[in-house]
Amino acid sequence: GGLLAAAIAERPNWLNFALAVIGLVIAHAANNMTNDYFDLAGGVDTNEYARAQYAPHPILAGLISERGLLAAILIFNLVDAGIMIYLALQSGWQILVFAALGLFISVFYVAPPIKLKHHGLGEPGVFLVWGPLMIGGTYTVTAGELPPAGVWLACIPYALVVTTVLMGKHIDKREADGAKGIHTIPVLIGEKPALTLNMALMIAYYAAVAGLLLAGTVGIWVGLVVLAVPRLVRVIRIYLKPRPAEPPENYPVWPLWYVAVAFYHNKLAGGLFVLGLVLNLLLSVHV
């Protein structure tokens, strides 16, 4: 969002940009803690569930009490509320809309009574947060105005590639989630269709970038994402094979599998997209 603003706005506000970045990092941490709190309270997170197996759960691992975690969530959100108010005073009331929608999706991703993840709405919610809300919101506070149509479209590729990571995670947890009544998209459509959908989303990432380039929405350096295609091919080959019965040697996040593969692609493909935006600022060339 900041890089897109720097390419268009006459006088980007880098203080606002820095505050937005800090606020988003805090919001992400608060989201993770909120998920852990409500999933534990709702009986989803147990010592046998995948969440406690691939990484320490703050409460189940004895790192903090339920009351302490709730206090941490409140403190993080209060800090973000202060940042939100400042940015709204600087950039307009529209910032309140970005923040409110992001908070709504973050909290009710697992919190009752809505529980977006339980009704096949977690994946679309993540797409909205990591695309229009985060990128569009950061653009707005940096540029001092709402994004034009081209910037909204430029939110799509990164949102897609992040969503593939969540889809991979939900494929990994499909059986456990189904047993607990959590109807993620992989639970609703089945494992093979979900794997096919996730591969299609990865491919759609490149189609979206190509569309932006051909329309002249972004500079030609974003085309560097083509360097991630060999990794995409490797990932698709892994997706087309059955999940291994046992974790490979020194594999750190078992029983997760497809999410790790998706993130392996995400890191390079998404990183090249951002690098391309940086290079566009230094040497702007459009199709």
C-alpha cells in the first residue's frame, strides 16, 4: 500500500505509513491471540488438536493464563485504537471503516456468535483483510485519499497468494475440523477439490499480475514474479502427490503439510511482487 501510494501520490505521508505498518503488525498479533483464546474457550483447541502440535499454544503450553491472554488482547487493541484515531484525524473518517471491518473479521473469525471460519467464510475474510483492507487502508493513510480503481485491482494478487496459505492450512486440518463442526471451505467441498482450488488460486496470482501489467496499472518490474514460476511448478507437483504418512526428517510443523508448501511459494512470489514495486519507484517502466 505504501509503495503504491509512493508511485502515485504527490506527497506521501511516511509517518502515517509507519504508524499503519506498526498498527497492522499489532493487529496481526492480536488476531492470533484472539483465535487462540476463543478456540480454547469453544473447545476447539486441545492438546490433541493440530494447533497445539505444530507450535506452543499460549495457554495449553502454560505460557500465560486465560485472564492474562485476554488482558494482552485488550492492551494490543487499545494501542491500535489510538493509532486508528490519530490516522483518522489525519486522513479522514474512511480510516474508521477500514479499521472497523478489519477488527470485525479478526475477532469474529472464530469468536461467537458469528464464527466466520465455521461457515466457510474464513478464507474470503482473509482475502479481504490482506487485500483491500490492509493494502487499500495503508494506501489511504499514506496518500491522503482513497485508492483509485487501479490500486484496488493491485490489491488482488497479494491477497490471492496469502489466501492460498490459509487454504493449505485448512486442507491439512480438514478431518479434525470436520469432526469439530468447523466448516472451512476444504471441509465443505472435500480434499481433492480444495487442493485443485488452491492450485488454481496460485495460478490466478500470475494471471492477476499479468492483467495489471498489460493494463499499465503497475510498472514492468512487477513482472519479476515470473521468477517464482519454477517454484510454483514444484509446489503443484507436491500438491498432486498424496500427503506423506510420516513427517520428513527435521520437519518442524507436522502435522501441517500443504500450508508449508503454499507458504514456500508465497514467500518467493509475494516477495518478488513487492520487490517489483520497489524497482518501479526507482526505474519506472510501463507496458
